[in-house]
Amino acid sequence: MNRNVYFTDELQAIYDQTVTFVENEVVPHGALWEEAGKVPRDVLKRMGALGMFGLRIPESLGGVGLGAIASAAFAEGLGASTFGGFEATTLVHTDMASPHLVHSGDDDQLAEYLPGILTGETITAIAISEPDAGSDVAGVRTTAARDGDGWLINGAKTYITNGVYAELVIVAARTDHDNRYGLSMFLVDRDTEGFEVANKLDKTGWRCSDTAELTFTDCYVPDTKLLGTEHRGFYEVMKNFQNERLVLVCMGVGAAQRAIDMTLDYAQNRKAFGATLYDLGAIRQRLAMRQGELDAVRASMYHCAWLMEQGVDATKEVSGLKAFGAELVNQIMYDCVQFHGGMGYMTETAVERMSRDARILPIGGGATEVMLEEVAKRSYAS
Amino acid sequence: MNIVVCVKQIPDPADPGALDPETKTLKRDVKLILDESDSYGVEMALQLAGDEGTVSLVSMAPNSEVGGLRTALAMGAESAVLVSDDALKGSDALTTAKVLAAAIAKSSPDLVIAATESSDGYTGTVPEQIAALMDLPSVTFAKEIALDGGTAKVKRQTESGYDSVECPLPCLVSVTAGVVEPRYPSFKGIMAAKAKPVEEVTVADLGLDAGSVGWAGAGQEIVSIEDAPAREAGEVIEDEGDAHERIVAFLDELKVL
């Protein structure tokens, strides 16, 4: 029997395969990657060879050609790795950055970049956030000004996942100063003159994911690097936001399930007061409630993915999912650390790392407060 | 090169279900997966076939189960034959071999590959029984197979090393677990597997008498089953300066040094 009503046998196999891959290839090595602050490229290339970077890319362009439910299954499976930084590195590439190219790229751009994106030779990043513009995308101050047959980009971006090692950075810049939403998207190759990784940022969690502060100083890109329609970048960005939010919750749900499983195992073996921790009603009932809540979020996330595949506007549903799901994942991680006792506070335990990794989920990809506003403004009685 | 791989679909070892106290056999009414033991044979066959040859699968399973076959097809095998028939319930190892041999014979392969033993039944007899029934030479415990014209050159695992064995094709080779690294099915492979042909056949389709298989044809009887004994607690060695010597003595007693 498949895991849920939305799964075909093939989606179930993709989920199973993803879990098997991360258990064999990530879990044993992730601690070293955390120390190094990066996911080895050869691992990413192996994932590329297995088709893991092409789930959402149409078959006609060399991908697998599946939809949001496949992304959800893949992201939840990745969550079993227990290394949020690895999951973020992967999902930023597959579901947050490269989709902009797939949605808006012209034939030449697709031909130039997609082969490398599929194999992992070209890892992608999406550069929107700035020191003064995160969830408020329209507040972007980085500019791109016409210069002959191209554009001069000036400004700075920050908190850019994959920004240190990505070969291709998709950049949102202001091109129309008379319109708050007058942004355009640009494809910036890593070796472009004027583009610089100013700083590799140190973080609480996701430590094997590289996060960058980027600067653009008279960074010239030709017209062929304009992605999509001039001045319409805000809307290009928004096209993928629901997908980005969805997979963030999905990876969190996968991780939270692992955390509960590990805590159940610990609680059922740890002796205290003449019995196991699991014999204490306060602990078993809390874990049972958390499992119930997590199951509800899991059901909701696949429903949201299904809505997205139907082509309906699921902004309200996905925003609510992002707000509630990301907060729940953190509550679960808190409880799992708590029930591991002193062991849960030791850096050698997975739940300690997972609790740090989870903290970004209610912030990145749209903060909880912003998500709730998205729900609230769609909840007025008409 | 036409290679047939025998694959068994078994209950997931992570969730193995239970023995049926009435039939004294493993309950198989759950979702079945590809026996990991067979993934090595599939991988070896795919490597031997390369781009020129073909790899097909033969399996016997209840309830038209194809979950494990789809995994092997996703790895790269081209087609499969599934023998599924209520009459096969209760089949012993020799009957299984008769059924598989009849299914394999339909495709006249150059090489038949099987695992040394399955991960649920562990009789370890079916491959050689198939070879005998098909009048094929067989090589067991293969760790490496190379094809040279009409000959299979096999390195056969032994306790102290390996034997080099040559065997004329067609033949049957049973491979040991862990000798190759089975490939992960690619996501494209997973999607393509659903379109690959799986021919389901019955006992009658194979020209076998229903009375000669299953419980009716079984030549052996399982007289009793018992739970495996619980694992005993290990010995805790307190280090009083001689722990290393006691550990060495312990390992020496196990004859692993």
C-alpha cells in the first residue's frame, strides 16, 4: 500500500529511493560536511546522475517531468537525512532556484544551463534577499541599469543559500524605479566580472549548506542573461514562491518524523525511576500528540501539492501550511531535545543538530508573520 | 547475450510480518519488495549485458505482486515474467525450482543468474535445482563473472580465497551477496519501469499440472516453527588495566583472530 492517496506506485518508489539514498550516502558522512561547511560536489553529481535534479524539469528538456506532489515526496524523503543543510542545498537547487529558469528561460538559456543543472555540474542559487529586503520582495534595492546591449548590476544580496559555490546565481534587481514592483531577473555566472562572494556566512544551523553575502559592482551581463520579461521579475519570483514554501515544510516534516522516531527509540530504552521514559504518561502522551499533529500537517502538505498540480491558486492554503507546519516542526524538535535529556543538548546527537536546523523554517521562504498575513487577507468575508 | 535473472519478492525485512501458525510459512499477504540478495544478481547481469545484451527477470509470487520486479526493472532490466497462481501456495524449494525452470526455458537464455539464497527462506537450493532440471551446468558462490565467447569465467568464492572456474554457456551461476554494488534506480528509470512489459503466467501456462505444485506437490513438510530465541545480554568488561587482554581472549575464543 502506498503512503497516501496522492501517491502512485512510481511516486512511492521515488520517495523510498530518496530515503534509501540519504540513509546510505548522507547520514554516515553528513557530520564531516557540517565541519567543512559544504556538501561535496561529487555527492551532488551522483544525485544528478540519478535524476534527482530533474523531477520538475519537463521530459522534453531532459527531466522527469513530474509535479508538485513529486517535489513534496522528494523533499519529505530528503528530510530523513537529519542534515537540514544537505536538504537545503538540494532543494534550493531543484525547487527554489532552477525553476525560475525553467519557467522563464528562452530556448537558448535552457539549452545553455539545463544540462549542467540536471547533472549537478551547475548548481544554482536564487538571490533575492537583501539587508533591507527579505520577505518583502518588492523592497529590493539592487539595481540593473541599461548599458549598451546589456545591463550593469549594482547592489548586495545576503542570506543566499548555495551562494558560495553555485555556478549560476539568479538575481532579482530593480529595473523600473517608477514602479514598486519593477524588478527583472538575471542569470549571473559565477565568474562574471563585478560579481563577488563577499562573505561566507556563519549560521546557527544548516551548517553544511553554504550561505553567502554577494556583491555586484558594475557587474555587466549581456541582454541574453535577462531572464523572462523586463520589469516583470517580481511576478516571475512570485510564480515559484508557493513551491518554495511547500518543500520547506516537506523537508521539515521528514526531519520531524525522524526526530520523533529517534526519540521514541530513546524513550523506550532509557530507564528512569524503575521504568522506561516511555512508561511516563507525560512523555508518551506528548509524543503521541506530536505524531498526530505531524500526520495532519503531512496530509495537508500533500493536499496543497495536489491543489498546485490542479493549477488553482493555493496561496492561502500553502501560506497556512508554511506558518503552522514550520512552527510545529520546531515544537517537535524542542520536545525531542527535551525527552533526550542531557543527551539532547550534546552536539553529538542528531536531535541537537536537527533542532538548530529547524529554527530557520519559520523564517526562510516567508516568515510565519508574513504567511499569516497572506492567510488573513484572503479570509475576509466577501 | 540474453541473460535471465531469478528474483524473489519478499516481505520487507524492516516490517517482515509473521509466520502463519496453520501453514507454518511466512505470511506473504503484505507488500513485497525485491530481495536484496537478488539485487546483486541484477546488477551483475546489467554489467555483463552492457549495451548489447538483454536482461530479463523471472519471479514467482502470490497476488500478482510486482513491486519488487518494478525495482529491478527500474535498475535497467528490460522485461519480466511473473508466475502467480493460487495453486502455488505451499510450494517447497523443489517445486519452486520446477516452476522457475519452466518459466526460464521460455526465453532460452545464454546465462541464468540467481542469488545464492533468499533472505526469507534461506534454503539455498533453488538455483542448483533449476540447473539440474534444465540440464545446465552451474557454478555457485560466484564473486565475479566474465564472458568470453561461449564461456563463462567465474571466480568462485571459497573460505580461503577463490577458485577460477570456466563453464560453457548456457549455464546457471549463483552469486554471493555483496560482490557488486547494486545501482540505485534513477528517477527516470523508476518512471520508465511502469511501461516495461511484465508477463503474468499461471501454472497451466507453463504446462505444469496444478496437482504437482503447491501443497499438493510438496515433497517436504514443515513440522514445527518456533520464535527465534531472544538475544542474550552481552558481557560487560570493566577495565582494570587488563581489558585489552580480556577482549583479545574473547575474540580468540570466537576464533575470529
